[in-house]
Amino acid sequence: YSIAELGDVDGDGKRDFAIGAVHGSDLSGSVHVYKGGSGGKLLLGFTSLIDEFCAANDGPEDAEFVSVLKAYKDEWLALSMKIGESAMKNPDEAGAAAVDYMMYSGYVCLAYFWARMAVLARHKIAEADGDVSFYEAKVMTARFYFDRLLPRTLSHKNMILSGAGNLMQMPVERFAL
């Protein structure tokens, strides 16, 4: 997948974004344009795509990807709410969480795309459709992502939850030393 800022495409004064995604039985892709400043609607829209995918692929043969993805999606939404609630009390909380939140979000987005590819590849393998070794490699790479890369979200989650206090405690005059 890829994300690109497009600037203010529709003239509403908010930055708009394009997200490229892999889909389809031939692993082709598409680009979706999202309006900025959605008040959480974009996150909920994207996570509803994850929910639809998980519901459509909830069999035991896909559980190694789908059940894990669903858990991470739920945690992502919970973290989003936590950051929002904290930022309403102290705006520094949003800034303190921003980088790790974006990293966490990126890992979950990639998990969704890898889960989609793995499920599709598993179907192609079962049908003996095309180059089976190619599809086996897709499943293996998805496992690598889920087992080795996706767990990195734990450190980002912990940094998000640590709050702004440890970032903002040093007085400005101490930076001059």
C-alpha cells in the first residue's frame, strides 16, 4: 500500500489524501481519495473495510491472519479514543502520541493488505490457479509480516500510552544548557 498527501483537492481548506491498495483476484490495485478533516470518519470507514473483510473470511483456514487483524483493528480504535480523550484534557497529548500513532496505524493498515493477499493466495493455491509457488510465497511473506513486523506495534502502543508528561516535563530554559 501507499499513502500520499494530495493537498487541498476539493477546495475545502483541508488536506486530502490518496491511499493505494492491493485487491482483486489478480492482486491488482486501486487508489482511493479521502477528504481531510473527517472527524474520525475516515478511520471508521477504513476499519469498517477491515470488519467486512474479517466477517467474509472468518473460517479456521484464515484465522492466523483474520483473527489477529481483527484484534489489532479493535486495539487501534481503542488507542484512537484514548488519544482523543487525553487530548481534550491536554492538547500536548495529541502531539506526544502523533508519531507512534501513525506508525501503529501504518502497521495495522499493512496487516490488512497482507491478510487480504494471504487469503486470496490461499484460494489460488487451493484452485491450483496460476503459479502456485508465487502464491505460496505470498502466504509465507504474510506470515513473516504478522509474526515479525506487526508485533512492533506493542512498543508504539506503550509509547502512546506513556502520555505527554515525560516529553513536556523539562522547562524550556533547560534546553539552553
